[in-house]
Amino acid sequence: MSDTTAIAAGIARLTAPNPSAMTDRGTNTYLVGTDTITIVDPGPASDAHLAAILAVLRGRRVGHIVVTHAHRDHSALAPALSRVTGAPVCGHSGPRICPAMARAVRRGLTGGGEGIDPDHRIDVALVDGGSVGTGDAELSVIHTPGHLGDHICLAREGVCLTGDHVMGWSSTLVSPPEGCMACHVASLHRLAVRDWSLLLPGHGDAVTDPAARLAALIAHRASREAAIRAEIARAPATPAAIARTLYADTPAALHGAATRNVLAHLIALENAGNATSDGPPGPDTPYRAP
């Protein structure tokens, strides 16, 4: 059963019943507004979660349904919720793969695609700097590619709904080609220059010290990059081998995700001239210092 929490003025949070190693307790769905509601990230395809959302609405009108990015645990319930409420599904209309990752695909990059919703469709295209919703349900759109090329965050005054860009319990999976580490870090810096009072992530608890959390995530990515550069400076190494070293304390079930994160760092390093590879980008391709 979905849990419901009043998380901030005019914002309620429901956590979908899809706990896992990648989703923490489940996907957070947010209902923004007091009269006409904007729903952010409907969540996975779940009859129980749909019923929970409708119960919290208590007959109030839904003006818009916004999906922060096209992963099934955030988007799959959108069509059913749209049919029931009559509200359009909104999201960013840009490509899910950034130009740098498109080049990597042309070089032979394979894999990725974890959790992508192939059936996701939007009725209303949102653009960076635009807005969605009305009254106290209005949200400003911030395009934050990195976890996915079409990822957006949504702002209302000092509150930012961050989807999977900033999570309350873990760093974010960045899996090429849909994920781009250079884009992800740039998007973190973009959020960090704003004065936020609260971050509401797609998974995990609310972040009550946004500046510290964003600084910690930026520092984490810089530290991980430095460690990867040190590994390839010693000897050529594959992303899989580097992940086994750097994520030695991570449960084995997450080593695949760890390898994709390392690969994302290495592609970014190679694009910046700080690494070189002996073949197409992939988990078993050796990388070395230039």
C-alpha cells in the first residue's frame, strides 16, 4: 500500500509499493497544489498506487501529470492516471541520449537502457525555463540531463522536485548511453547555484540541507573521477575491473550498476582528453591514461 505524507505546504508525497535496491522504499509521487493539482511522477504501473493517488485527490481536479524522466518506475502509471483524470501527460521533449553519448553509440557503445519506458508518450512538451500547472500548483521547469537526456527538475519557490537527479538516499545511476556523466555533473552545478530550502527526490526522504547535499554529490563525483584516473594511470584497466576495485564494499547485486557508472566517468574523461581506449566504449574495453 502507498504511504501518504504532507511534505511541504501544498505538497503531498505518496511512496509507491515498489521497493528495491535501486528505488529505496519506492518511487515518490508528489501532488502539488490545493485545488487544481499537478501530479509529478505517477510511478510504476500499480493498481494499488493508482487507487492511493485517487484517494488522496478526494475528487479534486488534476490539471497536469508531469513525468521527470522516461523510466518505468516514474512514468508507467501515467497513461492510466491520465485516462481516469483527463489530465495531459507532460514531460521534456528532448532526446534521451545526449550528443556525446550518441557519438559513443556510433563508436560501438552497447548496453544501458535500464528501466527505460518504451511506451512513454507526452501530450504536452515542456521546455527549460518554462512552467507547468496553474496557481499554487505551478512549477518551473529545469532541464537537468545526466541520469537521462530528457530528465527535468521542477521548482516552486525554494522547493525543488528533483526526480532521480538528486536522491535522498544514494547517488544517481548514470548508465551510458542514456546517462551522461558530464551532463549529470553540469546539472548538479546548475542546481547548486540556486538557494533551495528543500529538495524532494524521486526516491528517499526530503533533503532539508540542499546546499550541503548538492556539494556532497559534486564532491563525490570529483572523488570518483580522481580515483578512476589514478587506476588507469597505473595500468590500462577495464570499467568492470575498476568497479571491482572501487566498489569492493558494494553488494554484488549492484556491481553491474557500478560498472556503468565507471564507464560513464571514463567516456567523459576520454571526451575531455584525459583517457583513451583500445576499442568501442564498453565494460570490458581497456582504458588508459593519455
